[in-house]
Amino acid sequence: MTTRELAALCESRINGLSRRRQAFEHSDAPEHVEGLIDDLRGAASDWDTAVSRPPEGDPVALRAGARTVRDGAPGLGAVADALESYASALESWQARHGTGLAQLRAARQRAAGLTVAGDADADPHTGPERTEAASSAAIAVLDVACAGYAACQDAYEAARDAEEALYAALSYVRVRPSGHRRDLSV
């Protein structure tokens, strides 16, 4: 999947989680909440698999490449600067994506541990309290999952934008057929 597709997937998942959250907010029947929790447990099993691929690249190698360009072809300073900027940003995106992935995994684990709303034959005073507590716990799980997808989405969108900026900087570079280093022009 491209970074654009991954960002769109994150947006779609956030929208789906928001709809689930609304269902919990508007339900107070124990059997309905129990069904919602069962559905949530099933859905949570793949929350992190679709977005497990971080923005690709090696910041150290990009910085080394930028130094090589800067030292070998001083006229390509703008390209070297773009590579340096991309390398710095890549570290940030990879960290942001890692945070989002960790949030999704934590939400998945918390979803697996959610308890059902309670027994309908239980004490009428504790039944509604259990239902409310189960809904609140599920909402908290959904909020963490939304935050995880939002972090991944931000990382993918930032990577896409920086790639476009890098390609724009590289579009001014022309290589003459001989391939000698002196043949690079801006």
C-alpha cells in the first residue's frame, strides 16, 4: 500500500471506531452493550496489522547521502538540504508511527480483557452500574485506538508530503549521458 492509501485506511478506521463509540454512548441495555463488546473484541484483533509498516527509509543513510552530494557537487546544495530535512523528518515519523502502533496494540489487549455488561438477573442497582462501567471501559479502549490510528495517519501523511518536497527538489537535477560527477547540473 502507498502512504496515501495507508493514511486513507487510518481515516476509515477512525471513522469506524467513532461510530462504535457512538453506539456505546447511546446504549444502556446490558444485552446490547454485551453484543457491542463482543463485536469490539473481534474487530480489535487486527487493529495493528494493517498499519504495521512504518514510513520506510534509513535516516542515517540519507544523511550520509546528503553529505556526499554536498561534498561532491556543491551546486546541489538544495538537494542536500532536502535530503537532510527528509532524514530528520523521517526519524520523527518513524517515532510517531511507533507510538501509534503501541497505542493500537495496547487498545487491542485492553479490548480482549473487556468484561460483559453483567447479568440481566443481577441486582437492579448493580446491573446498570456494570453496564455503564463496561461501556465506559469500551469507550476508553476506542479512544486509545483512535489516537493510535491518528498518530499513524499523521506519520503517513507527513511522509507523503516530505517525499513530494524531496521529489520537487530533485526535479531540478539533470544528469548528462556521460555520468561523470561534473556532469550534474542544477
